[in-house]
Amino acid sequence: MSSAPVQIQFALISHTNNGKTTLARTLVGMDVGEVRDAAHVTIFAESHTLLTTPEGDTLQLWDTPGFGDSVRLLRRLAQSGNPIGWFLREVVDRYRDRTFWLSQNALRTARDAADVVLYLVNSAEHPKDAGYLPAEMKILEWLGKPVVVLLNQIGPPRPAHEESAEQARWQQHLAHYPIVRDVLALDAFARCWVHERVFYEAVGKLLAPESRQGYGRLFAAWEANNAGRFHQAMAITAQQLVAAAQDSEPVEAEQKSLLRSAMQAVGLRKGAEQRQEKAMAALLARLNTQIGTATARLLALHKLDAGEAGKINARVRQNFAIRAPIDQAQAGLIGAVISGAATGLSADLMAGGLTLGGGALIGGVIGALTFAGAAWGFNASTDRNEPTVQFADDFLKSLLVASILRYLAVAHFGRGRGNFVEGEAPAFWQAEVERAVALHADALDHAWQEVRGERDGARATARIEDLVTGIAARTLEQLYPASALFREPV
């Protein structure tokens, strides 16, 4: 073991067009290289910094050109007693034999720079159908470096047991290649930071003893960065929930007149109901604005385009189910508001009233809430003889569930595709979030009441943040049982 600064390097290698650069973008956390659906997009090995420490440690990731005609390459290498050394001394024409020239660049980088080789495979195909695999495993064996196989393109997030089964299938197939030291799922498109911990832990065990102390510092830096971002995300979520819990809207006082009283007596005017609905509409409009702001902040925190908030809320809405005794159409209206997918709603209402689009939506939501029971959606208060409406506890609980789902969708986005595109927030996530919420049910009931009466905003946010953090952490641990949050690095 050594306390001196270390420089550790991973080389990312695969068959051409298997997604190396997309995975590099996800791990680095920014757009690097060029991504196209074509062979040999990467033509030079490029180094990207993954992690650094104040002590001077660095962890670099090399994105290399892909292997092309691996079978022909293997035959050519097999002609020499020192295959890799002989091949790298050869003069290969970049233009007349491009496939070999690119393979030469990849192998040179892996031999000269890599402490560990990360070999990427396309999990969408069956391992037996990857005809290039035996040849490339033999070539990597000649390199003499430890190899970790990464399963890419495994599709949208699925329950843990399904993903484990697919991983086991690849592990079984690769078991007779001694060079392969581990097989891990690390998709470029939808991997959560919690799951990346499994990757960093596994690779660290393969490093030389003199590098492990420095790698421990790098791992600790990764832990601190991600834990800090997680807590910032929970603070953003808690602030939005507190704003909704504390918000209230006064119901306009009725203007008394003989004519109005007469009209109301014969059923021609329902003034009280209309005034209450107007107050409810104002609450919903502000909620919609708050959700949009919180989503944009979450995206910016994760270095994503905040302008994509509408897309991510639409994705959450698609897989968010309202738990209330109302029909599908009514549930859809409420879900649109709770998930933040009611685009244009705030602008319609704040512009001066219920326009056709916003008015139809708001009217439908209020009607649905009333149908489900007034206590489910709104509370009415007559404190100090000033009637007001505010969101009820059960409504806030649904809002909390949608907020955690929104965080999960953002946290699972892989930078491999550039800006956010729809692909995350599978329906089974809601069941996991609701189970975690149920474990905190009593504490939540007390918390909503405390928050409504709390004048200190920081104290109110801290109260809800503790609960939100526990619910989100429990959910992530259930989704990724192989990785426990905030445990000590190994």
C-alpha cells in the first residue's frame, strides 16, 4: 500500500458500434466524443478524466476505436509468437486497411495505458449470437490485463431479479474465459448513480496493491460527490412539497345583495361553490409552476438541459397511477397536475382567469377531486372567519410519490444520448415508492400538520427533507439491492 498520488487508467474496448462513447458520456457526466449509429465512429483513442482528489490522484477513462473484423485480426495475430507486440510494431495503412489500423490503436492504448480493460458488449443480443466474442476474448487474453465485461443496451430499468437473470446468463457464457474477472450491468442509457457504485467497487479490487490506497481516495471522492448531489436533490424536492403544504388561498367573500340572495335561494346561482372553485384553481396553478421550477432545478443539478422539464414530467405522468375512487378520465386529469405534466396550465390561469384550455382542465380536476371526496384533495378552513382552501394530506402524499418518481427519472438518465429523451420511469417504480412511503405513514401525517403551522421555512423544509430522504433511499436500495447507500467504501 502506498500513500503517494496515483494515476489509474481504464481502457474502454468493444466491437465496433457497441456503444463505447455513449457509456463514456454517462460515466464522465458530460458530452464527449461523437455518437452515431455507424461503425468506427471513434478513430482515435481519447482520454477523459473521471475522478480527481486534492492529493493529486486521477482516474482516467480511455475511449478507444472499436474492433472490426476480429476473426481476421485473430488469424493474423496468431502467426506470431508475440502477437500483440508484433502487431503494434507493424506499419498498418490507415486508409487501405482501416479496420486493422483502428484495432491497432485500440490495442496500443490498452497495452500501454490500461490498469483494467472494460470490455463492452451489447446485451440486446444473446451471447451465443455474438460471433466476434471468442476472437476478441482471445485477443484480450494476449494483452494480459484484467478484463471486466460491461453489459450495455439492456433496455429500460426492470425489476432487480430480471436484470440479475440477464447478468447471470452472460456470466455463465463467459465463465470459461479466465481473462474475464467480472461481469457487470452498466447501461449507457438508464443507469442510476447508485448502481455505478457496484462498478467502482468491483474494478477497485482488480488494481495492483500499490494503487489501492489512492483508488480508495478516488472512490471516496465519488461517494462524496454523489451523496452531496443526492441530498441537494432531496432538498429541492422537500422545498417544493413544503410550498404546496403551506400554500392556501382565501375564498372570496360573498357580496351581499337582495338580488343575489334571491337568485341563490331559487337555485339560479351557486356563489359559494364558484368562489371555492376559483380558490382551488389558484392553488393548482401555483402548484403547477412550483413543479416545473423544481424539475428544472433537478435537471440542472444533474447537468442536464433544464428546458427538458416538460418531457420528463410527461414521462412520469405516463406511468403514474392515481390511487383514488375515480374513473380513468378523472384520474388522468389529476395525474397531469400532480406529475407536473399539465403544460400551459399556469400561464392560462395567471393570465387572468380560466381560458378554454386551462379552464377545462382545472374544472375537470376540481370536479374529480370533489367526486373522490373533498378531504382527498382540499381542506377548507374558516379560521378568523376568513374561509380558505389548501391541499389535503392524501393529496400531498400523492404529490410526494410523483416527486420521488420524478427524481428517479432524472437520476437514471444516461448522458450517452445528449439531452433527455423519454425512456425512464417504468410503472413498477411507483409500487416501490409507495411501499417506502407506507413505512413512513405515521411520521408523514404528523409532518404535514407541523409544516402547515411552522413559520420558519428552513425548519419546515428540514422536517420534510428527512422523510423524503429516507423514502428515496429506501426506494433506491430496493431497486438496487446489490448496492447499499452511504456504506463505507471497500
